[in-house]
Amino acid sequence: MIWKNKEVLLGPLSKNNPVIVQILGICSALAVTSKLEPACVMAVSVIAVVALSNVIISLLRNTIPNSIRIIVQLVVVASLVIIVDQLLKAFAYEVSKQLSVFVGLIITNCIVMGRLEAYALSHNPWDSFLDGIGNGIGYGIILVIVAFFRELLGSGTLFGYHVIPQVFYQWGYENNGLMILPPMALITVACIIWVHRSRNKELQEK
Amino acid sequence: MNKQGNTYTILYSAVMVVVVAAILAIASVSLRPLQQENIRVDKMMQILSSVHIASTAHDAVSLYDKYITDSYVVDAAGNTTKADAFGIDVAAEVKRDAAERRLPVFVCTLDNGDVKYILPLYGAGLWGPIWGYISVDADGRTLYGSYFAHQGETPGLGAEIGSAAFQEQFAGKQLFVDGEFKPVAVMKKGQKPLDGADYVDAISGGTITSKGVQSMISDCLLPYESFLKSLDK
């Protein structure tokens, strides 16, 4: 039992990663990874939303009529995100200002719907909760890795602090403006997939 | 009851909609006073930020009361009326003709006795609204500071208008060139405005947002021309 749970939680971190193996949630990986800070905020929000909506759907799973299950999932995810946003606006206004751009992105994130459909509808709440946490973290890791390289090479900063010494610039080093533009998010994700697959031979397609 | 039947499905969705609507309505109504208060405090922080006074949610109200010594409303002809400048919805005002707008002015008196005038801005970026405050020296010609914010500009690109590096450029810029009113332009690095106006560097990769800032500044400051001229005696 313990081993099974461990697989549910840790599987999505590498072998079954939602972004680099299932190729889900790419759109938001592109939108929020030009800086580390928004990437971290987005990662935490997605972890919370996937875990909570997984639990709710899992609790309701025996009552949901099959023909409208996608609609029910969408309603649960959308209302959850809106309620969290309302609570943040009332009690943590600074965080909610940062989140403003992501609220829509969380609702439409394919990982959330994907996990509800593929896992929560057929598993008990505790397993679903772990699955949500695992997939959220798996998504967050990729986001943070991509954002790390984009912010470091694109702006020369990490979390807004300059880390590339000033002497480098005097020697002729330039920030690569291309890294900030959206295409480089996809190319960075592709590089991560490349490294990941070359280390995990069983994932390679014939 | 047959869980795949039509009756069950319709009942299920009806109950779901009512329950969700009730939860959302309760959340919205019960949290509104707290949210409004947060928005009010945040507006004070934004106004203070345009005169280089950093505040937190805790001390914003007391700092605002201390430094913002007066506020009033002017019109495009330069006439001043006493009114609640803080409560004016700038987003609604910019939609009206320049001649009919009610233009809020916040007067800030700094620790050293210097007086600055703070003017609100509102415009459109790439994805949504952008807004800000710009502060002018007592002579009505020289910019003292600026604050810009946005709803959903792209992080790392357009969203950089919210960064200190972009906002600090505005300090010391001139609004009048040879006695003619020419609001500060936002130009691509290396370019200069043809009409000789003072300018700041745009955000590379955030062209549309930068252009939005530029048109917001000229659109919102032009109606203040008479007021600013009246300051310079």
C-alpha cells in the first residue's frame, strides 16, 4: 500500500511527468516562465488547484452522471479557482495581484482536467489527493527549471537580483533578449525532454 | 435511481448549478467589504509610490494622511473645484471628451517642504488595462516620479513597466519644450521623438505595452495643460 502511494506521488515527477512526458500544460509553461517569481507562484497555485479539485471530484465520483462529467469537472475547477481568488483578494491582496494573470490560465490548464478525467474519477480521495500533489509538483519543477534558464540568460537575474557579475558585461557579455521571448520557452522545454529521454531509454519511441 | 438516465442528469446539473451559484454569491458578498478596503489601501500605496515613498499595507493609510496634504479636481480649462478626488474613477473619466473630464490632483508635501502634484493615468496595454500615477514638481514642468501598473501584461516583457528600472527613467523629464506642452514620449532605444519632446527608453519585447504607456501619458496629461501652466508663475 505504501509503495503504491509512493508511486502515485512520485511517478509524475519524472517517468510520468505531465509536461515533458505527457506534453500537457505547455501553453502556461510558455506564458509564465520568463521570470522565476511568477513561475513559482503559478507552480504553487496549480499544485493547490489540482490536489483540491482531484479530492472533490473523487468524493463525487460515484454520483456524477457519465454524460455530463466533463461539465461537472469544469464547474468544480472554475468555481474552486474563483473562490481561492476571492479569498486571496480579501486576505492576501499582494498575492492576488500577482495571480491576476494566472487565474484564467489555471482553469484552462489541461493537466487539471487531465488528472480529473484519468485519475480522480476512478480512485479514492486520498490517492487522488496524492496524485494531484504529485502532478502539480511535476509541472512546477519543469516551470521552475525553464524559468531559471530564461531569466538567467535573458535578463541576467534570478528572482529579480542580478547574479551575472558586472565585469562580464564589460568584457562584452550581453543578455540574450531572445530568451525572454515565447519561442525560447518551447525550445528550453524541448531541451529538457531531450535530456530526460536520453537518461530514460524506456521512454524513447521506436 | 438510474444514474445514467436523463432525469437524474438534469436534476444533478440543476442542483449543482444552484449550489455552486450560492457558494460563489456568498463568497463574493461576504468578502466584498474586505476587498474594497484592500483596493483603497492599494490605491494609496500606488499614489505614494509615485513620489518615491515606499509603504506597506499596514502603514499606507497613515503615510497617505501624512504626506498627501490636499486633493482637488480640475477641469481642462484649469478651474479648480473642491471635490473627492480619491473617489473619482479615472477609467470612466478617460472615456469622456477631454473638455468634460474631471481631473483629480493629489498634492503631496514632502518632509523637506517640497510640494509635488500627483496626476493619475489610465490606458490600454497589450492584454488589458494599464494605469499609473505621475508626480510633477511644484513648477508644473519637471516630472518627479512615476508609478505604473497593469492587469495582465506578459511577465518579463510588457509587465516590466511595473519595474523600478522603467519607472525611474521618468524622474527629471520635462513636460514643456520651449514653452510648448509635449508629454514625455516612450521611444525604442536609440530613437528620438521627431517633435523634440523629452523621452524615455521603451521595453524591448514589450512594444505594444510601451506604446500603450506613451499614449496613456499623452492622453491623460494633455487635459492638465492649463492646470500645469497655472502652476508656473
